[in-house]
Amino acid sequence: MMASSGSVCGNAHRFTLRVYWEDTDAAGIVYYANYLKFAERARTEMLRLLGVAQDEQRRATGIVFAVQRCAVEYLAPARLDDALTVETRLTALGHASLELAQAIWRGERKLALLELRVACLGPALKPARLPAELRRALAPFLVH
């Protein structure tokens, strides 16, 4: 059975996941760096939902993505067995970059806020224009 790539609600992508032992410290609280992993999974699944398979894109065009900047505000801890939702919104769409806001929720409680700038890189790992089809697919997620 294939894992879900999440869903779209308005201009947000929502991806759900469960907290496992491997995500926590000895006290059963999610280790701070794992919030970055949860957010990365959500961004990957958002692209997958839009029909963009990153490995296929890399092989065909040489285009890859790299986080250029990331700021995280931790508001409350997630714990073992929590069901979390990562909500992703596009806040800016540049020629060779994306800016995203991600929030990690447990039910109605916001646990973490992330603000990211993701660069689009070409085969030589230098800035490259976002492919037109990707720009079109991402446009509905742009928060105005």
C-alpha cells in the first residue's frame, strides 16, 4: 500500500504523519531536528501530489532543490505516538527560488513554525530557473 501524499485545502498542502520511537529522545519527546525531517517529507509529498517526482526531475533536467535558509520557532513538544499534520504554504515564488511557511500541528495545537527559502539548482549546482510546468503547478499554493 502506497503512503498518502497528503491533501490540498485552499492554498495549503496538508501531510499527516505519526511520531515513532526513532523520532524521540529518551523522554519520549520529539528531538528538535526531526521537525526539519517532518517538514522535508511534507514538501516532498506536496511536489509528488503535484506530479513532480524529484528524482525523475533530477535525471531528466538536472534540477534539484536545496534549502538556502530555514528559521524554526518551537512552540510546544510533540510526543511519541502523536498524529501530526504539516501544513505547507508558498509565500513567494521567485525565478530560481521558493519561500515557504510550514506549521506542524497536533490537532488544534500548533507545535512549530518554519520559514524556508528553497533554491532551485541546475546540474552544476548553480541557481537555475524553476521549470515552467512546476511554476504553474505551484501557483495555486501562493499566499497573496
